[in-house]
Amino acid sequence: MNTSSTPSSSLVQELLTQLQGAPMQQMSEQLGVGGAQLQSAVGQALPLLLGALGNNVARPQGAADLFGALLKDHGGNGAGLGDLLGSLLGGAGRQDGAAILGHILGGRRAQVENQLGQATGLGEKIGPLLTMLAPLVMQFLSQRVQGGQLDAGGLGDLLTREKASVQQQGGLAGGLLGSLLDQNGDGKFDATDLFKLGASLLSGRK
């Protein structure tokens, strides 16, 4: 029944809702992209990033490592997504965000950025957009974990369902996610390194 180009995933929709208003306007102004075009691009990028994390937690100890990192490295910060986005617009924030994105997408990052940039019309601006979104996805999941809504098993199940939903929806995000899942052993995911970067980024705000 959903005729929108945005996948009808609950996590994607919840995160999109949190990004409406000031956060979306900040990204639009930073990138020099119109609001409608940015909304469409974000609607394709978020399911891809969440789906990629769903693949990562399927690996041995993946969900437990991710849960522990979210709980520990982001504990007590209390930063909202808008606050975090403000820190990402600085030079150091962009560097950390790019490193996080590299861990999530692995060796297919350039391919993903190229295809997503062409399909959304953002071109080379898709890289900076994904660099902003990757830490926001982490903080979004951290809020759910710290709020007591999820344990490690619940987090793994949630992201696994998210990946399956993105694949089932197909389209641009589903196709790009499929290309990520085809890589075996390339761009090894290390939750400890990834979320140390996230913790460094957040602590750098203070």
C-alpha cells in the first residue's frame, strides 16, 4: 500500500521524523541542496546504512559488541540528533564521520557513493551527506539502547529485521545493500574501533 519512494521501515521512519525541521534544514544549507531533493536522498541513504549495520550484527558477537559500545561509549551524553549534527559540520567532525562511514560500508563505500549520488542527483555531495548521517544513525540507536528499550539480542533482532525489510522493499537502497552483502571479508567491521570513533566525536563537542 505504500507508494512512497521511501522504504516503509519503522526505524527509518522514526529517524526521518527526528531529522525533520532544524536538522534537515542544517544539512540542506550545508550541502546547498533543496529541501525536497535532500529529503529524498536521506530517505534512500538511511535504510542503506541501517541495513548495512543489520549485516554487521549478523556476524559472531556482532550484536553484543555493538550493544556494549552503544551503551558504554555514548553513555550519559544525552545529546540530541540536532546537537550532534552541529558538531559534524566542523572539520574534525567530518573526519570522524567519514571514518565511521568507512567502517559501516567497508570496501564498497566508493561504489555506493557513486551509485547513490547518480540516482539521487546529488553527485559528489552524497559523500558529505552520508558522512553526516552515519554518526546520526549511531546516536539514534544509542538513544534506544540507553533508554532501556533494547538488550543485545533485541538490538540484533531489530537490525536484522531492518536489513530484511530494506532487501524486501528493493529499489535503490535494496539494490545497493545487496551489493554490500556480496562482499565477504572486505572492509571487516570492527565494532570497537567504530564506536570509539563515535565516542571521540561526541566527547569532542564539550
